[in-house]
Amino acid sequence: VCGKPFHSLSSFQVHERIHTGEKPFKCKQCGKAFSCSPTLRIHERTHTGEKPYECKQCGKAFSYLPSLRLHERIHTGEKPFVCKQCGKAFRSASTFQIHERTHTGEKPYECKECGEAFSCIPSMRRHMIKHTGEGPYKCKVCGKPFHSLSPFRIHERTHTGEK
């Protein structure tokens, strides 16, 4: 279909599943399906809690090697993704991509309720509370929902008079 060359038949067969959508490897816990068994084995760690990759600097453990590699940049200070517009540097490609949207104005995430657009998913989730009334933090006094802990804690003080 795409003409990409492969050194082995098994590599070709795994790649071919991208085009066919075939996902023959199913998670026994949640039923999620995968195109190859190594990806399923990695996914299974979300259920087992297995974290085989440990940071030599601080001992923090990770389920995935890329997560460890990203974490290690905290210790090294490495920020390989640099914005050409303003020079700001980032540890991860994803945070860099979100930052770029401050320059381009791109807002790819749209609220299905009202059409308001957002540059990143967390911003859209915070917004959705207005429509759904749901959030992981809910004020026990007045029932107001919050998506993140910090504004929730600040709000709680409005009832106690605490500063």
C-alpha cells in the first residue's frame, strides 16, 4: 500500500496492520486491542503497576523508558526543544508544541457544547466543568466543581475566611 521496505516478514506484517486496522492482541483486563504483542505488554503495566525503569539520580520509577528519559532531563537541565520565535526552551516535544500555539494562535481543541476553542486539552477540560458541573474536586460547602487542586484550595478559604 505505502511501499515502505522491510528487512523481515514479521516487521512487514506488523506494519501492514497500520493500514488494515487489525489489532489481534487484546488486554485481558480492559479489552483494549493492539497491533503487536510488545505494545500490549507495555500497556499491561497500567494494570499491574510495574515500573521497571528507575532513575539513577533520585530513584523515581517509571513504567515506560521514554518517561524515564524525559524525567532525566530534570536532573541534567537539558531542554532540547527551543522556540525559534522567542528562544524559550522545553524538555519535551509536547510542551514545546503547546507553547508554539501561543505564537500561531492555533486552538485545535473545540468544546462540543459551545464551540469555544483551546490550545491544549487541560484548558478544554477546565472549561468543560462549566457545562458538565463535574470536576475531580468539589466544594463540600457549596458544591462548586474544580478541575485542579490549587483553585479548589483557594475557593475553600472563601467559606472559612482563612487567608
